Amino acid sequence: MSGRPHDEGPGAAPVYPARSHAPRDLRTAEELRGRGYPVPPRAAGWVGEGGALSPLYSTTEARRIRGDMWLRPRPAPAGATAAGRAAKLATAAGLAATRQLRSHMPLPPGRYRRPSLTRDPRRWLQELFREGFAVIDVETTGLGRRDEVVEVAAVAVDGTVLFESLVRPKRGYVPAEATRVHGLTWEDVADAPPWPEVADALADALSGLRVLAWNAAFDQRLAAQSSRAWAVEHPLPGFECAMRAYAACRGLATGGMRLARAAAIEGVLVGEQAHRSAGDAALTVAVLRALHVRQAQAA
């Protein structure tokens, strides 16, 4: 029997006849170490191949051990000690005192204030390109409150694709009406990684960047719904809305406009909009860049 010394054998853990029968969350010790995760102390399942049983470990448990905080916070134990409660109260009091002190402190001389999009959209756009940013786009199983992400991509200000991945939805299928929009079927995403793995890598790719999406309210909601569907903490930052930013910079009365329409106005749309994540994210970057160049020339 292979495995580490503290594995106690199959016991109550399920045994699978082949790796293809085991849940995708279960991985070998070598696979976990290759991804930079610690190996949990006990196997969550066993696989019988080649006449021997080999242990499989939970990726979710490995994330928790590493401190990724993927799982929802567990409630405090009923028998929490008095010392623990006192330490918590002392910490809360210290934070409150710090906030009160900061509220009475003047701003340091020359501190830069971020311009308001509604009050100064031109300067907001200049700052955006000076700081750098990424645009995220998602394709989904639908528009409803239970729908999930099936593809996500992030594109940098220079057009570099920072991240791109298909996503296997928890619901286990892709409706035909969604396929008619983006062309993705269940067969396309059945072997893709689940949202917790994708979101983990995506958060790393976006670290330190301002993140925009064309219709941010939609993309952000569907990303959060995917985290909720898998019962994990949502790791992504809030998205700024490129659609409303475009409307404000253009002086439009309404903030709503389709990406293809804005791209046609700015002259950056070639052919039809693909409705795939990387292409739509790159198109959003192109729209913002064309607007930025146009306003710089007019200044």
C-alpha cells in the first residue's frame, strides 16, 4: 500500500476503482506539492489501480491548511476561553482607537486624491492609463441569480492576456440559450477546472491591478454567484465599470451601451463581436484606449 506513514488505510474513506471515478477535488500528494499546496494529514479517498491502493487528498483541505481562507469562516466554538474573548475585545478596542485617531489627522501635504469619474472623467481616464489596469470578462450559463461562469479572461492595458480559462460550472450543464450566445457547450467545459481553482489563479493574476469590466455589475455578480455555488470565499476585488466610465467620458446621458456599439463608434471593431472572454476583454481595452487617445488629441 502506498502513501505516507500517518495514513491509516481506506477505513471510512471511499475507494475508487480508477482516477476518472474520483471527484476532481481529490489529488495525489505529488499533484498537491506540484501546485504548492501542503499535503493534508489524512487521505480523503483511495484509488485502486495496478493492484495497489494509493491515497488521494482533498485540494480544499490543502487550501485551508495553507491559509487561503477558501472555506467560509467557521463559527467560534461554544467553549471559547475568557482569555480569547479578552484578546478579541482588546483588538477591537485598538482598531476603534486607531480609526478615531485617523479621523482627526490631517492629510499629508501633497497627498494625491483620485479624481472622481462623475466630476472629472477626463482626468480619471488619464490616471487610469497612467496607473495601468486590467479588464475582465466572463461568459456564463445565463443571466439569472443561479447562473455561473463558464469562461473568464483578463487582459492588461497593453493587450496582453493575463489570464484565460474555461470553467466547469457546478450545475453540470450549459443551457442551449447560453450556447447560442458564446458557442460553449457542456462538452467544451466538462473537463475544465472548477471555479475555486480558476478564481484562485485569476486573483493572483490580477493582484495589485485596478480591474474593470464592461458591464461590471453583471460580471461581478456572476463571479460572486460562482463562488457561492461552490461554497467558497470570493477572492476577487471589486470591478470598476468600463461601460459607465465610457458614457461619462463621452458625456452621454445614459450609462448603458453595448460593447459592440461603443467599439463601432471608436472604430476598433473588426467584423462581429465574438462573445468570448479574451476577445471581449481585449475589445474593451481597445475602446478605452481609443477614447483616451481621442481626448488627449482634443486637449
